[in-house]
Amino acid sequence: MERLQENKELPFKCDFCELSFFNTRQLNNHRRNHQLEECPVCRKTIIVRYLKEHIALNHPKADLLPDKRLYKCDQCDKIFHCKTLLIDHQRNHQTKECPVCNQMIKLRVLSMHMARKHAAHRPLSERGAFQCDQCDKSFASKPHLADHQRDHMVKSCPVCNVKLLARCLKKHMARKHPPGGGNADMVRIYKCEWCEKSYSNKRSLVFHQTNHEPVVQRADSGQT
């Protein structure tokens, strides 16, 4: 009873319990008993004071030794067991101004924002560069960008039906289905659907039709 009475008379009282202390240092040290953190391994919520002990006892093989430093984000309450994970996480907090609309965007999603909001309509920078939304290449005009994006398209080989990137199709045809290679399919006559020319093998036809594709694509785009 006397101890309780003494606690009531102490000037610094804990907000979470009935204990009181002589100074703020003692109070802050005590408050750690009430603070909770998420274990970076199992994601359980643990009292801060016992987090390292929890990791040592429950995750001894998780590359989280009790004497290793835990890295805490200075902008939120998350903690990490290595600095690389912390740096990667902190990118979520970093923002950068969009060069087109001047909106502040999180760095991690800035490229997605540029691709969705500006790639199809406006230049990405004062240089007037149009950036591909599937790689880091930029182009001076929208038609050049459209021609480049064909390289990312997936096409089927007309002989063996293997799916390939468009830019790899010619090389595949040359290596796997050369003229006179003995494939029975090559004996047939193949006629171009865009003009009157015809060929004795699919490789020659496909190679020829690539000359029509940009014209067809520009004609189609002019109708929209």
C-alpha cells in the first residue's frame, strides 16, 4: 500500500497503466513495455523489449542473430533485418514530380504513371521523347514508338506454331525453317494477302509480309 501511495505521488505517470516514475527517462524506458512491433520474419506482433529475444528463440536460422542490428524505417514503424530491405522499402516513401503533369508521384510507381497517363498522348519530357511502356527506350515521335513496340508483340511461327517475340521471328525462321530444308509444308505455294506476289515457302512469304506491316498499321491507325 505504501508503494502504491508513493507511485501516485511521482510526477511522471504512464498513460497505459497506473505506474508512475521520478523522471521522463524512467517513464520512456517503461513505455517500451507497451510498444508493439511486427516481427520481420513471422509478422507476429511482439512487445519491442522482447523482439530480439523472440527472433533469437523462434527464428535462429533466419539470418537474424540477436546481436545483429534491426533497421527501422524513419518514416513509419516497419523494421527490417537487413539494410537492403530497408532501402527498398523506403522507395515507397520517396516521391518525384511528374515532368508532364507536375503531380508528385511515388517513385516506385512513377514509370507506371507515365505509361498510363502520358505515353499515348503527350511527350514525356521537354525533349519530346515518347517512352515505351515495356522498356526504357524513348523515341522522338509517336510513329517511331509504334514501330518499336512491334518488337514486344508475340507472334506464332507459321511453320511450327512456336510463340516468339516479333523481333525474333525472322531469326527463328532462318535457323529452324530455312528454304529447301525438307519440311513438307514448304512445298506449298504461299500467296501474300496484301499483294499478288506468291512464294514457294512460308519463310519467304513471312519475310515479304513484314514489308507490308508498317503500311497496314499506319493505314489502320489513320482510320481511328
